[in-house]
Amino acid sequence: MTRRVCDCMAMASIWLMALLVASGSAWAQMGQPAPGQMGFQGAATPVMEEITSFHDMVNIIIIAITVFVLGLLGWVIIRYNARANPTPSKFTHHTTLEVVWTVVPILILVFIGIFSFKLLFLQYTYPKPDLTVKATGNAWFWEHSYPDQGDFTVTSNMVRDEDLLKEELGEEEFEKKYGALEGTEFLRAVYNDAKPLYAKTGLVRQLSVDNEIAVPVNAVVHMLVTSNDVIHSWTIPSFGSKIQAVPGRITSTWFKATREGIFYGQCSVVCGKDHSSMPIAIRVVKKDVFDRWVEAAKSRDWKKAKSILLAAAPSTAQQKVARAGEGAKR
Ligand SMILES: [Cu+2]
């Protein structure tokens, strides 16, 4: 009886482990969250790849320990209940067992520590930069400056439901339709009506911005991060980058994006009423595309800058992303 219970538990735990490990990659998406996602977003930098495998390893250890302890509890309940074991033994010490349950957890922690420190050293040992970008948090939008490329600054505002509707209907029609609505009534109406427009344009709600920033693929980027007002946090999940933006201080992180594409992030420390409305959108492109984008951005020709980035990623959905973003100037 006990044997069969143990076998069942072992089988269940193996399935559970396989499911959890698989779920990390199966439901994750590169550059943005996916519905029903369980694990991290797909890794686009070496640091994020290391974070993901470290997480998966620790996850397996945690599940194994939990299943082991659960198994012990089950064994005690079945084998040593009052009916199965009417006369309990009276011993209180078992030296070998006590040494084992002290030493084994220490060894597990040391084992995790080795990989943990390896990851920390990777994150905090800055390779020589190919590019430096300075991010400044504002209530509630991000500015990114490129000091080595002529010190131009890109201001990114989130594309809102009303921006999409204004683009679709025109200012006048928009006013006629929604002008009389207020507060949550207005928000609900524009939310419902803008929903199909996101699918149509390929924009990502709460993540797309009017002006994206760009970095070259396979370039080491040093990020300098600060804030103009309150504490924000500069975060791109697929890059494994997350660093506080503190007013009056410069914090820093680095990343090397090894895949081209669009990568979204958000401010990740509650900073005020529109905290949820300050996403970051980075397009990772080839070096020559990046150079052309820099030239356009330097001359503050944002329309051209946008079209250069889109031409580099010519999917219909993404083309539409930028076109809709044009209407997002606030
Ligand atoms: Cu925030």
C-alpha cells in the first residue's frame, strides 16, 4: 500500500516538474508578455539566458525538495498513524540523521550560491561598450539620450486608446462621439472601441510608444539611468535589465541584444498615478539601419526615423504600429 502511494507520488512529481520546466518556454514570448504566460519572456541577451537557466535550475531544486518533504509527510501519516503503529518508539536523537539534515541543506545552498555568484558577476562586470544610452524617467514618460551620437534625445509617450481612435476617426469625429463622456465612462467607451484597432494595427496595448528607440544588434550597450522627478525603474524583461532611476543619481546596467526585433519594457516601481503608462520600446536593428536612424534622429526628423526602423522590420503588423503611433503626440 505504502509502496504504491510512493510510486504514484514519484510519477506525479516527475510530471509536475516536466510541466513546470516546459511551461517556462512554452508560453513565453520574445519582447512582450503573452496571454497565459507562466515563465519569463524569451531571452534576447546572454544575461537573460543565464537568468532563465538559473531560474529553471532553482525551480527544479525547489520542486524536488517540496515533493520530498510532501513524501515524508505522507509516509508518516500512513505508516505511523495511531492505528498502523499503536506503540510508538520513544527515541529522541539520531546523530547520523541530524548531521545529514544539517549538512545536505548547506550543500544545496552552496551549490545554488556558486551559480548565483556566477550570474551576479556576469551582470556587474561591464564589457567595453559599443554604445552608451542615457535613460531619464519622467512622470510619466521616458527620454533616451545618445551622448556618443551627437547627444540627441528621443521622447517616448505611450500610445493610448484615444490616440488610436483619433487616428482612425479624425479629431472632429472623435470629439463628436466621445466629447460628452467623462471619467470611467469615457475610459470604458474608448477601451472597447479601440480594442479591434490594436489587432488591426499590431500595436500592443499599454506597451507601444510613439517614438521607439533603437540599438544595433550584438552591440554592448551601457545604460545610464536617472530620473527627473520621482524614483522610476528602467526594465526590459527580455534583456534581463532592471535598474532603479533615482533623481540626482546615475545608476547603470548593460545589455547585448543578440536578436533583432522589438522589445518592450515598463517602469517597474510604482511612481504615481500614470505609472502604468510609461512603457519602453526598443528596436534592435542591424548596424547600418541604426546609423541611418541616428542621422534622422539627430536632425529631429522623427517621421523619417520611424520609417527607417519599420523598413528594417517589414512585417505588415509592425508597419502599422508606427503609422498608428504618429497620432500619439500629446
Ligand atoms: Cu513607475
